[in-house]
Amino acid sequence: MPSSWHDEELPMSMDNTIWQDAAALGARLFDELREMSLDPPGVTRPAFSRLEDEAHAIAARAARAIGMEIRHDRCGNQYMVWPGADRSLPRVMVGSHMDSVAHGGNFDGALGVVLGIAAATALHARGVRPVRDLVVMAIRAEELVWFPTPYCGSRMAFGLLPADEYEKVRRSDTGRSLAEHMRDGGWDPDALAAGARELDPATLAAYIEPHIEQGPVLDAAGEAIGVVTGIRGNLRYRHGVITGEWAHAGAVPRDHRHDAVRAGAAFVSELEAIWDRYDAAGEDFVATIGEFWTDPDMHGMTKVPGTVRFTIDMRSLDNDLLWRTDAMLREAAAAIGARYGVTVDLGEATHAASALMDPALMDRLAAEAERCGVPYRRMASGAGHDCATFAGMGVPSAMLFLRNQNGSHNPDEAMRMEDFVAALPVLAGTLEGLLTA
């Protein structure tokens, strides 16, 4: 325990030994996960692979130690259930995913499952008797890098994945379909494609997803945890193109050029100006030009570039703001095109709506953080998470961020176990309140 916490200040009057044992369990599970999936640099746990299966098995062994029931759905999601006195009541669920990106970090996703099991273990040791079931869920295939469809495991569970995607969507490293990989594991994509649904929102009282922040805000502020206010929606333009004319770099004067790169630079500057205005107004918004390139078969130092291709990723908690920005960018594209003698085509946009977290659950997490003396802030999540699926289905949902170092989706991703220890009573206290109500 942190040295600043005295016995009389422990949340829920928990004994130091209970906290220490639960934290030691978490550390051991992280070590097992790392050792099992080590792929220098970093770890690799592909979706619907032997390594993801083993990650689920590691979690299941720890859950069985306190008598939790283990079951799987036809999607391959794993449910570790601490039975409540009245099993007909809506369940409380906590969890996240256990796959990782290639050569990624050990904490992204896995934290939610490990912290959930550790919290259940602490409550069990304390003698808590839940009125309703507590379910720790290990969700399949969240990382978009493996199967290019968002929130794959959670959307399958709610019957939201389009039927054609089971055969159409293919894993990036094998080229084999989602359905093929599911059948390899003994799961049933055919039943799901035919309309089977594994989760009913009416049977869920709450869903809480602990997760590392994946950004620098908490660490820079010296705050251990964040209570997430919402998961940003996005507008994404995957096929933007600026079309001008290829020309000789020395022979064509400036006012005769149709320079796609100069037009592209002006377009990026306009996006920056829009962002500046939003920041000044206190609006929630981020934007990224993830790709911006000329054709390597055509470009050269002595050529005026005739084509630029680009992508845009815009995110905000305000869906209306995203669409207003779309209109402003399309207007700017027309004006810049006329100015530089080019066409600026953003292409079609794909949209994922934002997901706001449940106010009552946010207040519960914040109250526990204050009672435990853990520094925290309320903040938006810029990254997408399975929690968005639950919130979108009307399930009261919340996220608890833990600060992490060195970013995420890279082998240097880090998390301090002292922050895990700090977050443990915050989650456990919140769960106890929900389980005994």
C-alpha cells in the first residue's frame, strides 16, 4: 500500500493484507501474460489466436480460485461469474479485451480483466455477499489491426456485427476470414450470422471498463486515475485526394502551376485554424492527418507534384460539431481548389457516434476516488473502446482510466503497479455498492 495510507484511512475498512494479496495477484497475472506472449520488442496476442486463448485461460484460472463460474459464448467471449444471491437480477459487468497489437504493450486491454479479477478477489476475501451476479468479461478481438471492423467481440455479443462480415472480414496477417478463425477455436459464426445474440441489455445493470489512458494527460498532471466522461466519436476520410498537374519544377512559373502539395499544405493549415478556434472556445476536438503522400512512382525532386493522397481522422464528444467541421472542410476544399487550380476531394466519410458515460456511475467512481484519497480527473477518451458498444445499447456504462507512461500500441508502454494499487479500492468500492444494492 502507498505509505500515505494509514490503516484507519483504508476504504471500506479493508485489511492491508487483502489489498496486498489482490495487488500481488494482479502483478502475477501481468507477468504470466507477458511471459506467455513475449514477442520482442513487446508482446503480441493476435485476435482469435492460440495466444489470445491462453490469455483467457490465465484469467480463468485466477477467477476459479475464488469460485467464479467460467463460461463462453458462441463468439468466444469469456465470462467469469461470481454468483449473487438473486441470479434473476440484472448483472454488474466489468472487463475489457485481452488481444494486443503486434509488438505492443502488456497492459492495453488486459488491465480491465486483471483489475476486475483483483477487485473481485478482494471483495471475496472481505466476505462481501453480492445480491446480484458480478461478471468479469474477457472480450475478443478489440484491436482493429487484426480484423478491420470495430469492437468485434462486443458487437458480436450484442448481435450488431453485419452477417456478411463474418466471411468478408479477414485477419491482416493470415488472410483468413473471421469465420474461419472462429471455427478453429470451436466458436459458432454461423449461428451469429443467422441472428443469434449473446447479450441482452435488459439483463445488465452496469458495465465498467478499466483501461490505461494511452495518452499523456494523467501522467503529466500527476494524477493516478481518470473518470471518463465519454468516448469520442469520429469522422474518418480514408481516400482523400488532391489532383493537379505534374510539371517541370524549373520551367513552370508559380501562377501557371497546379501544385497538389501546396494546395494540400493550405488545406492542412485550414484544418489547424479550425482546431485553434475550437480550442479557444473550449470545444472537445482532435484531428490527425495520418497519411499525406505523393505517388512514389511519379514524384521527384524536379517535378511539380500533380497528385497528393491523404487521410483525416477527426474526433469529438460532440457529433454535431464533427458534421459542422465536415461542412467547413468541404467549403475550404472548394476555395483552395479554385485558388491553386486543383481539385480537393475528401471522399466519403465514415462516422462512429460518440458514447457518453452514465452520470451516476461516473459519480460513484469519483466518490470512491475521493474517499480513497486518489488524485483523479474527469476526462474524455480519445481512443475507442468496447465500452462504446455497451453504452450504445443503453447499458449504464463507465470507464476508469489508469495513467500510463510512453503511450500505447508500442513495446515501451508502461504502467506503475502503485497506480494499480490505487485504482483497486476505487473499483472494488464502486462494485460493492452496485452488487449489494
